[in-house]
Amino acid sequence: MRNRKVVMVHEETLDPSGTRIFNLDFSNPIVALAILIQGKRYDESDTYSPIISRGISKIEVVDGSDVLFSMTMEEALALQCFTTGKMPFETCVQSHWLESEAQAIVRFGRDDSDQQWMLDPKRFINPQLKVTYSYPEEAAAWSANTQKLSVSAVICESPLRQPDGFLMGKQIYTWAKAASGDETIDLPRDYPYRIMLLRAKDSTAPTWHELNNLKISCDMDRFVPVNEKMEDIARMNMATLGKLIFQGEAIGDGTDTDIMAYHPFAWNWGCNIESWNLGDTVVIRRPYSGYSTVAKANGTALTAGQRAIHTHLGFDYNWCEFFPFGNLRDPEEFFDPAPFKSVRAIVTQGGTAGYLSALVLQQLRDYL
């Protein structure tokens, strides 16, 4: 086999909002798609997050009405992290002179050498990639004409075999969570399940505190393959992946003693901070989900323009928790819903009401 990289667009300047569409008119199978977004903030205000992946509300691969992949960029980054065991390329800068960046890699197989599972455009009529985004160009938002999109594809030029299928990821369901009670979600029964993600976006506590228990019920509890506390699932994921690391840059304004240094973890384990330029010692004041507050060691505000590199440790990346169905490399261990008349996820809720929550499912879709 021989893979080659195809650059479909490089640093294309985006309008403030819209959907960018790319035809996937390749004659050979697609191993992966890489979506890179870059941009600069309007100013140094810390009142809004500079994490740029939040502006891409949907990454889709479609063939007409047939949806082959569909989720937010934050969910795609989380899926990438949990399947590779590595943090994706992502950083945020709280200034107008440097770029925030994020790159999501959508893999259709287990890795870049997997020829058994690839997206084969010849199997479809008009496969397309769609990227939907919104970056308001105004104060307390993004600087005009600085948001740039790059898209590339990894193509298998000389496959030794025809692929049997591909990994299909979709955001199946969203809801505004309650503070208690169960949310019952009907799941598809067409293809085997490989991975499930559960998310409570922008919660102020770890994901397992907001979504307490995951149960999967088949044929009205005739068979229950999963019934587990989310905190136990989180601990197993921690044991597998360890603490995750994210670096960004915060900027002082000379007056605020609680400058927010943003990160993408619901479960914040604190951060290390290094000061640039002026040499003042910068410390963390309080860790929160999604950000930490920072100031000088003596409790006073960072000097205006003072730059501080923050290295956060945490988990629940992009507020997602991850449940694998067996060995991710062995399709024999995936959960097959086809034999059942109904398959439902029952999510027990806790914590605070109102957070937008989601269930994302990755399935193995065959070409038969």
C-alpha cells in the first residue's frame, strides 16, 4: 500500500459564518480527512473563550441524504483523542496578534495503515465533506478576515485489498439535561457499536457529576449489556489515557486579578504557568471547568500585556466521556444491536439542569 496526502484547500479565509462544501471525488479509498481551523481574536478580553474549535458546529461527510459522519468539531477532537490516546493539535491564544488553532483528524479506520476499513468514494454517488462554522467578527469575538480553513485527505493509492467497510461517527441525540431523572435515547440498530461518547457541554463540574449512570437496555431490559456508573467509566478512561495536557496563553490587562486562562477540560486538575517578558511570577488562583483564574504571586493583577503560558492537566476533554465496546481493534468484540427489536441508552442525570448534552456513536458500517 502507499498513502498520499491531498491538500484540498490551504488557509482559505472564511466569511463570518457559512458552510464550506468539498466534493470527495477520489478514485481510491480515503484513509482520513484533516480539518484545520486558525484564527485571531479581536482583542485581549478574557470574557469569551479563545478555543477556536468551538466555532465549527458541524463536520459532516454525506452522500445526498445518507449521513456517513456528523458531529461538532469539539466532539470530533474528543473522539480522536480517545481512539488514539493522544491529545489532538490544539492551542488557544488570548490575543489579536497570534493565532488559535485546532486540527481534527477524521479516521475511517483504526489507523493510517488499516486497509480493511476505509471510506471508498466509489461506493457512493456524490460523497461530500461539509464544514459549518460561525466566527462573529466584532469586539469580544474574532478579528476580521483572520479565520482560515485548511482541509486535506489521506488517500490509499495502492490498496492491497478492497475495504470491507468504514468507521461511521454520528451525533445521535442532543437534549438540555435535567438535574435529576433519566433521559431515554433510542439507538440505531443498523451497524455494530464501537464507541459511545456522552457530553454535558460547558458544565461547571466533571461530566460524570452531570451524567451519573449509563445503561443500555435491549428489548425492554431482556438484555442489559451496560449498566455502569459514569464515575467508574471515567476512572477506567483515566487509567487508560492518563491526565491530558493542554497549553494556551493568557494576557494580563493591568486591573483584573482573576484573568481567565481557558482550557477544554470539564475535569480540571490544575495548571502550571510560565510568565513571559516582564518576569513577574504568575500563579493559578482557582481551577474551574473550562478555565482557571490566574494572577501574580502577590495576588495583584498581571501587568497589561503580560503573557502567561498555561499548561493545564485534566480530563473529560471537551466535556466528553468515552465508553468503548470491547477491544477497539477487534470487531468481534463490538456490540451488535441487530438481533434486538429495541436498543435504548438510559442516562441518569444529576448536577445542574440546562447544559446542552449529546450522545455520539461510532459504528462499523460494512459495504455489503
